[in-house]
Amino acid sequence: MGIEFRDVGKTYPDGTVAVTGFSCTVPSHRTLALVGTSGSGKTTLMRMVNRMVEPTTGSVLIDGRDVRELDKVALRRSIGYVPQAGGLLPHRRVVDNVATVPVLTGTPRRAARDAALALLERVGIDPALGRRYPAQLSGGQQQRVAVARALAAEPNILLMDEPFGAVDPIVRRGLQDQLLQLQAELGKTIVLVTHDIDEAFRLGDEVVILRTGGIVAQTGTPKEIVAAPADEFVRDFIGADRAERALRTVDVDGRSVVVDGDGRPVGVLE
Ligand SMILES: Nc1ncnc2c1ncn2[C@@H]1O[C@H](COP(=O)(O)OP(=O)(O)OP(=O)(O)O)[C@@H](O)[C@H]1O
């Protein structure tokens, strides 16, 4: 399922201009990462897809159909949503959190629970933890559960709002790896919001860098953006020296270690 933002804008009732004239197409099975400073309209844009926000101008299309023609509740349930900080229901057991939407849409409770346990396993959670309440899990585990919950209704589209923002860098990296692996198997169409450019470059097939007012600073693949930052803002945002950083390799015990201009290791050449 492809998504098209067609010249969308959003001015909130108090006059705040969150997005102006944004156009972008996300092909089926691809990941679009929206990245930008705080308040640059990322969440606003993402929420237009499942109609949590209605644009004031322009339209959003899914497989060529304007989302305004679709029933709001059915649309929302058909799209996986991973909100900031997971958004799990604290008074429901983990397994029931995952089974919530399938039960709402008519799957018998027992079957929904069995499917939920299988999904938990798929995202790397021991199904035995399904009996716990969200607060009895670590932050990283809660995020995995949130991903399982978003996948439970077998959506074609997944919206992820800073999905791994609340966890430490190592856990975050593990969660990113797992998302890449899941995506390789499942091939969802994903819109991901993050303020972390490294996350955007890791997870996004296409990256949109936004500045205040939802104005696009640059769109492109990670490679295109690193190779040719559009302007000073992008250059700054992706790390002032990233584009110019002269990397070289040094030989360490027969392996080619890549080091930056200051000689700091950044990786190993395969
Ligand atoms: N319901 C609302 N009413 C008024 N203004 C809003 C509303 N929601 C968001 N805004 C404003 O719109 C702008 C864009 O907000 P949005 O949440 O889309 O940005 P963001 O890039 O996702 O930010 P963050 O990274 O901080 O989550 C901000 O100036 C914000 O204050």
C-alpha cells in the first residue's frame, strides 16, 4: 500500500502553522523517515495518514484513495500505530494489550491471545511475559510489545512516532536491528518519525529532513543526503562534518579499520 501526501498543510486552530505545502510519495513496502528539530511538524504529518489529524489544505492518499473517503475508525484500526513511549494500556496484561485491536475487530478472544503470544515471540519477548503488566517490563521490552501490538491487526501500513526514543542507545540499536529484520520479512509501508538522524539513516529507505513549519529542507536516500546536503541547515543537522569527514582505513591485525579525520575508529571495512 503506497501513501501519497499531496501538497498538504496544517494550521492548527490557534494559528500555529505546523506544515506547509508538503508533498511526498511512500511506495509500498518502503520506509519513509521524517526527521527534524522539535516542532517541525513530523508528528502532525504522520497522523494525517490515519486521520488523527486532518490537513487544512491538500490531501493524503492511500493506494490512490483520499483517506477522507474512508471510515475513520476502520482506517485507524487497519493501520498499525506505535505512539511515543509505546502507549500501552497500564491496567491490561501484556498479551491483552497486543490482542486489543483484533478483539475489537471481531477475532475471538482466545484466538487473538494465541496470535498475540506468537507475535510477542516474533518481536523477541518470551511469551511467558505476556501475563505481566506493562510496568513490569523494561523500557526496551515495552517498546517491543508496542511494535507487536501495532502488528496484531496485520496492517499493511505502520506509523511509528519516535518508537525507540525512550530507551538507552544500546537497547535502541537492538530495537532498530529487529525492526529492520521484521521489515525484511513483512514488507510493511512504514512512516517513521524521529529526531535522531542516525536512526533515520538506518531505518529509512527515503528520508525527509524538515525544518520549522513543516518545510522540507531535503528529501532523498541517506546516501544522497550525505553525498550532497542541500544547504547549511541540512549540513548542520546531519552532523556538521559528516559530509566532509575524510574517512580512511588503517590496518589493525590484518583488518581494515575505518577511522575519521581525527583518527577515531568508526567501523571495520568488510
Ligand atoms: N493540537 C495542536 N494545537 C496547536 N498547535 C499544535 C498542536 N499540535 C501540534 N502543534 C504545533 O504544531 C507544530 C508541529 O508539531 P508536531 O508535534 O507535529 O512537531 P514534531 O516535529 O513532531 O515535534 P516533536 O519532535 O517535538 O514531537 C508545533 O509548533 C506544535 O506546537
